[in-house]
Amino acid sequence: MKEKLTIVKVGGAVVEDEAQLTRLLKDFTAIEGAKILVHGGGRRATAIASQLGIETRMVNGRRVTDADMLQVVTMVYGGLVNKNIVARLQALGENAVGLTGADAGIIRSVRRPPVTLEERGERREEREAVVVDYGFVGDVTAVAGQTLARFIDSGLTPVIAPLTHDGEGHLLNTNADTMASETAKALAAIYDVTLIYAFEKPGVLRNADDDTSVIATINRQDFLAYRADGTISGGMLPKIENALAATDAGVGRVVITSATAIDGRQGTIITS
């Protein structure tokens, strides 16, 4: 019987909210068994970039990362956010270790090539093809599951920042939801994995302005319909795409829920 492993991904909005972050870290330490925390930090990166006069551009919920923005996210994700979380977990008795994908080579990626997207014009029937270069953004190609397992088996709790490496000495900004999904997929062969996406809402909502409109379950067919009618959009798109990829790869349970409910008993369950 496989040992249980819980992977919690926490978004940047929660990281920026002191009350939510404090509650989440306490609840995280209370989770029994092996665990990993994957964190974002996009809002902090956006704020610091603005202070430095660096423009933030998002496309379909993903950050375009030029050379200047790469420096910002490296400092913010790998330094400021990661090490503050590690320090607070240590204070709570959790033997956390802060990592990026480059540390011990745990997550490798390739730089995303420019892609062609369709943008809607002023009228719904008008669409225009636009080439988007995401810059120094990485698409995950490999996760060293056995290496992460050695960290866990030695009594350490990995806290992973959303940065990867390409094996040629370059860091790449990488979507934290993707990193959580790929990590869960790699470790599903070793552990009985539960993946929790924790953010500021109670789950995936039918109505973004109504926190009681949580969708209980979403499968791939549901997702395609919700995407087509606009119920799901923006940053929720890559989150659910990654959640579905995890379930398809054998991850036992995937839940999108509130940062105050990381026991996985509430929120939206993602199924194949």
C-alpha cells in the first residue's frame, strides 16, 4: 500500500493575505503524513515590478516574462516569498526546505516557443491571429520524482517556488499550477497523491460574484462547455487544465478549494 502524500498549491492572492496565509500554514502543518507545498506569488511580483517601472502583461492567465521580469520573479518567488514561507513553517515545527526547480534538478523545462492565438475584435464575429512570445517562460519536461521522494523520506517538507531550469544554466518562470500538477504526476508512481489547489475562493464558481455558486465536480466534458460559454476564464483555465492532466495521469484526488479548507472535504472535485 502506497504512503499518502498531499501536495498543496497556494496562489499568490493567499500569499498576500496575512490572515489567509497564517491559517493555511497552520492547517498545512496539521496534515498527516508526507506533504509538499507549491506556492505562487504573482501579485507580489506584479507590485514590485510596478515599483521598478516594469510593465506586467498577462495572456490567458499566464505572465509574459521578458529579461527584466525574469529578474523580478526570480527575486520574489525564489527569495522573498519562498524563504518567508519556509521560515514561518519552521516556526510552526514543520521541517521545510525551500526549493526552485533548479535545486537538485527537481524540475526541468524548455522555453516556450512563440504561439499564435486568436483575439476577438470589437465585434464577436471578428477574430485576428496574434503571435505571442511569452519570453522566459518554461514548459515542464521532467520532474525528478525519486529526488523529491528522498527529501520527503529524510523528514523534509519541500516548499517549491514557481521557477524551473532548462539544464543549460537558465531559469524559467513557470506556472505554479503546472508545477504542482507535474509534481503530482511524477510522484503518483511512488505515493497515493492528493493534489489540493488552494486559493481565495471556495472552489470553481458558476458566478464569479457569488461564493455560494461552487461547482461540485468538473470533468473534461464539463470544462470544455464551461470554457466555451465563458463560465470559466482567465487564470482558472490553466488551473483546471492542469488539474485534469493530473487526474488523467493517475493522481488519486484533485480538489480546487479555499485556502481555509485544505483538508479537501470542500470545493470542486476534478475528475477525468
